[in-house]
Amino acid sequence: MNSDNARYGSIKNKLVMFLVSILVAMILVSVISNVSGYSYIIAFEQGFESYNQLSLFYKNAELMSKNGLNFVYSNKDEDYEEYKVMLKSARDNLNAIKRMSEHKHTIWRITLLENMLDTYSEKVNKYVEQTDFSREDSVTLYNDLYRLENLITKTFTNYYNIISQDVQLKLKRLRLSCYIQFAVVLLLIAASIFAGFVFANNAMKGITKPINEIVDNIQLIKRGEYEIKKIRGAAKELNILLMTFDEMAKSIKEHIQNLKEKAQLEKKLLEKENENLRITNLLAETKLKSLQSQINPNFLFNTLSMLSKNAYIEGALDTSMLMENLSELLRYSLEKSNKVSSIKEEIEFIKNYFLIQQKRYGNRVKFLLNVKDNLPNIKLPAMILQPLVENSLIHGVNNISDGAVVSVKAYCYNNNVYIQVEDNGAGMDSDTLEAIQSKFKHSVFDSKVEQSTNIGLYNVYKRLEMYYGSQFKFLIESERNCGTIITIVLPLVY
């Protein structure tokens, strides 16, 4: 028995040693391959980056010279600032090339370009620091800078070839290194294959028969026979597997019994859930009937229409017109609640709203509507304009006894639709205006304000933000006692 254990224990040791050797070989192969591949990638990346940095240098040098010449010609501060930015970028490009280069010759040649930049910078700095430059001096400096730019530009082909030679030298060195690494990888692979063949030949004899008997036991379990055959003379590792099979067979038998009991319980629970669902459906039908018994909006519209016709027949033309307008307002507000409308539908709604408010305020408030004929009929959230007009009436011109004006203007400009609501009322001081704009900027909305003004100014902004994201503008201009202008800028979204 001890000899058997020792015999099969040696198989285990061989297996461990074999797996460790294979793992080490795989790690070595992987490390060598990755190092080789990574070295090539780095070399190519540095080569392409060197070309890119050289191209960017000449581009930045050109922009630097352009702004430098403009500064000497026009003496504008913005040209000088742009010149310094381009000069710094050009220097950064050269420094990047020097960092990636491994050859002194290339670094020396890049230093020559840096010297050209230094010469260019010294001439511009001298011009900036000296205050008594004459017109002739400026012309001379302009010509010197222009010659320097041409001198730098003419070096492009030569330096492109220098970078190419630098990259080729790197690749040549890497290619030699890869040949050596490839030979090492082949040697490791050959050693691993040989070791695997030797181990498989020795291990198969002591494992194949017990495994075949284990497969036979598996077939018994598949047929529902959980009393499996005992296997003799198996290795210690396989004995553990056999014990596990015995326990698994018992566990499966118990599990099947538990599943039958669970299925019976689930059947009872399902019957209970079906009963609860039937009760829930009855409650839903009752609630639906309750909702259907409420006043239908169509009934309200038809009633207003009937009253309008009666008023017309009785000669109350103004009352008839007001009731028709009110009916249209109510229909629009109910149908378009939380829905998307169009700008023309919003304009029609504001027309009816103006007519009703005109009767309310009389000659005290003048309502103006200016809509361009070519205005695109874009989509937008419903009930956007009315809260803004109502805000102008309540908080703007409400306390003006005569000469109050509320206007709505809509036009298209530069692929955007502009909507302006303006009043000549009380306006706002700078602190109040700044507080409102701060809330818009940080998306901080006062729930109390929203509740007190129904939809409100903040609700309009929030719905526009939800619909357009960051593609719209909401601008407020106001001064105390000078009125308020609210401008909405919308993209052309049909």
C-alpha cells in the first residue's frame, strides 16, 4: 500500500514539476515576446512622434513668424502674445525630438534650430524693449525676421532625412536583438515539448485505467443510478475524486427529493399569486371606472363652445370672442401639457392670450406681437412663452397706470431662432438679476418659487435645458425702472 502511494505520489510530484517548468517557460516566452514587441512599438511610436513633432515645429514656427511680423508691422499686443505662445510651442517640439533621439548628431542638429529660434526671439525682444525704433529700423527688423523664417523653412527636407536616419538606426539595433530573442524562444518551446512528451508517456500508464472507470460511474449517474462501483488501485488523487463522487451521488438524490417538495410549495404559491392578481385586476378596473366618471375635457370644450354661440346669438360679441379664445387656451394647455409643440402653435396660443389680457387691462397695457414671415416652424417644449408674458404682466407692468407695453418678437438669424419677451415695467436691480442668473448657471431651482408661480420662469428654463441640453441660450437684461428683456436663442431643430 505504501509502495502504491509512493508510486502515485511520484506522479503527482512529476505533474507539479512539469507544470512549474511549463509555466516558467511560458512566462519567459511571454516576457521575451512582450519585451520585443514593446520595443518595436516604442521605436515606431517614437519615430512617428519625431516626424509629428518636426512637422508641428515647422507649423508653429510659421505661425510664430507670422505673428511676430504682424507685431512689428502693427505693434498690436495680441499679435505679440500669440507670437510668444507659438515660440514656446516650437521650443517644446524641439525638446521633444531631443528627448526621443539617442544620437549626438541629431541632437546637435536640433540645437541649431534652437539657435535660430533664439536669434529670432532676441531680435523681437530687442524691438519690444527699445522705445526709439524708427520706421526704417522696423522695416529692417521686418526683413531680418522674414529671412530667418525662410531659413528655418528651408531646413525641412534636411531635418526630415536626419529624423529618418535616426529611426532607421534604432530599428536596425532592435532587429538584431529580436533575432537573438527569437532563437531563445524557439529553444524554450522545443524544451517544453520534449518535457511534455516524457511526462505524458510516464503518467498515462497509471492514470488512464482509473479515469475510464470514473467515466463508467458518470454514465451510471446519468442514468439515475447513484450506487456507483468501487475502484481499486487508483492513485491517491483519484481516490479523493471517487469519495467526492460518492458524496455527490447522495447529494443529488437528496436534492431531487428537495426539488419535488419545493415544486409542490411553488405550485401553491403560484395559485395564491394568481388569486392576488385577480383581486388587483378588479381594483384596477374599479379605479378606471372611477376615473372615467370624472369630467371629460371634451365636455368642457363643447360647453364653452355652446356658451360662445349663445353669447353670439344674444349679441354679446365680445363675450363670445373671449369664450372662444379661452376655449382654445384651455384646449392647448391640456393637450400640450408635458408634450412637444411647435413655435407657430406657441405664437397662436400667445395671440389668444393677448386678446384675453387686452380685455382685462384695457388701454392700460399695449400688447405687441412681431413675428417674421420666414420664421422656421421648429419644435420646442409647450407652454414656454405664456409664463414669460405672465411674468412681465405680474412683475413688470402690473403697477403702471398708463403707457405699459408688453411685446413678443420672434425671428431667425445665423441658423438660430430668437424669441424675445420685453416689457417697460419695474425691471430688476443688479443684485436680483445676478441671483437669478446664478441659479440658471448652477441649475439651482427654488421649489417654493416654482410652486407659487405655477410653471414659472425657472420651470421654463429647466424644460428648455432638458429638451435642448446645452444648445440653447436664456438671456435676461434688466435695470430698475427700465423694464426687462428675456431672450431665448434656440437651434434649428425640426
